[in-house]
Amino acid sequence: MIALGCAHPAKFPEAVERATGIRPVLPPALGDLLGRRERITALPNDIGAVTRFIRAHSRQGAAA
């Protein structure tokens, strides 16, 4: 399984605080972060399909 995603450190404040000693604050623009809909895309077990998906949905790939 490949899971791609990124999260603001403030989504996991306890873990970040334990690791760094700093408790991150969620920026106002992300205030609804924990209530947002999760999006999942199932792809076939094929490296070409995964590569094409990443290229098509990345900022660099979309601009290229």
C-alpha cells in the first residue's frame, strides 16, 4: 500500500510536542481541518497507474 498525504504539524500536536518540545498551533485558515472530508483514490496494483496519477495530480505535473 502506498499512502500519499501531507498534514500540518498542528493536526498531531501531542506527537509533535513529544518529539520537539514545541506544541504547534493550527493556523486560522486550517481551523476546519479535522472536519474536512477525507478523499481516497483506489488505484490498480500497477506502477504505471500510480506514476500517472501522481504526475496528473501534483502541482509540478499539472503545470507540465
